[in-house]
Amino acid sequence: MTTAATDPLVRIRSMHFAFGPKVIYDGIDLDIVRGKITAILGPSGTGKTTLLRLIGGQWKPDAGTIEFDGINVHSLSRKPLFDLRKRMGLLFQSGALLTDLTVFENVAFPLREHTAFPESMIRDLVLMKLEAVGLRGAAKLYPSEISGGMARRVALARAIALEPDMIMYDEPFTGQDPISMGVLIRLIQGLNRSLNLTSVIVTHDVEDVMRIADYVYVLSGGKVLDHGTPAEVQQSKSDLVRQFLSGEADGPVSFHYKAARRYADDLMAGRE
């Protein structure tokens, strides 16, 4: 197994987090490598999106630490935390575009909120970001006038508007047709290289993310089940990891929900 990082941008150590009695993370260690694409995989309900919220400081772990570029995220007061978040971009699963604003205005929004740039500079920056995702020609359209795949690309342009150090992608491939998915994969790879970004991808789309990830973590039951390069994880000795990667219906995660009694006994009980 490969060591995750010699120069991590995000460093998580002994992190615990729970919703009441439900344990989401039970003392995990995880590194997000600077300048690389890291994929976070796992079954539904594992807490992958929760991990992004914890990294961004929206939620606080019950124990352990999360550091971003050497800064303990959860030790910061409100303003320093907001300043730190400017170095993190987030592509929401839904895209989360503002429906009453044009494509141009959506991408300009974070620049107007968080900078004192003159409008002439904002205009140039927005057009540059839209050109990077291939949608400069759609600048005057509204979200209702573009496809779902295009909306995801506009959201990506908005996420890179402030030129963050890291982009977090929450299920970026969900609901995309093969062409849109291919475009997104190309964009994630290309932007990561050209902008020297660090990328974190939370997804269920194993095959597609394995093609572009530099490093992979598989999470389940509050633990890191395995981690390494895509080739290493595909050779995992964990039965659950192999089941998840291959998409088998039955295995450690059973097809049948556990019942209180045997099937035959249940049938007979109805005849009593």
C-alpha cells in the first residue's frame, strides 16, 4: 500500500464524528495530496458528503483534527474560517445555480461578494472561467435555458472563480449522460493540471473516477477499509471493498435485510 502523502494539503487524524448514537467516523486518518486528484468511495450512507462538510468547517468533529495547509480548521474563529474557505471551492451535487441570475452573473457572484475587483476585471475573469469550461457562448443564458450537464459546468466555473487551492466535488457525475460525463472528467483532469489544483471527488461512479484519480480511499462503517493508488485498491484483500468495486449484489453487504426469523418460519407463522 502506498503512503498517502508526503505533502498533504488536508491532513485528518483520529477523527471521530457521530449523529447522536449513529457513528459516522470512528477515528479515521486520511490525507488529501497536494496537486493530486483524490477519490473518496464507499456505499451509500457512509458519510462521504459529511466528510466534505467537516473539511470545510461547516460541521465540527467530536474528536481528532482536520488541518488545511497546516491550519487546524476547527480552531478558527468565524472570520478566519471564512477566509480559509475562500481557498476551497465546492461543486455541489445539484449544481446549486441561482436561477434568477444568468450564467455570467452566477460565475461573477463570488467575485463580487469576496473581492473588491472593478467590474472590468470581474468581466474578464468570468469570461476566462467560462471559456475554461467551454461555455463562454452561454454567458447570457439562464439556468433554465441550459442542460443539466451544462449547469454542472457553470457550477464548476463558479467554483474556480476565486482560484482556490482545492476543489471538492460532491457526486459530480450523478445524472449525467455519457457525453456530459466525459466532458466533466476531461475538465476535472485538465483544470487540476492547468490551475495546479488539489481535487477531492466524492462519488459512487467507481469506473469513471478510477480512470482519473491519483489516490483512492474506500470508507465504510466509520473506518477506512483500504487506500492506495487505483491499481492497489483494485487488488484489495477486503471482501467489502471488492464487492463495492465490482458492484456485486451480495457479499459482506447482504442483499437481504436481516430478519428476526427464518423465511420458512415466517411463512408458517401466517397459517397459525
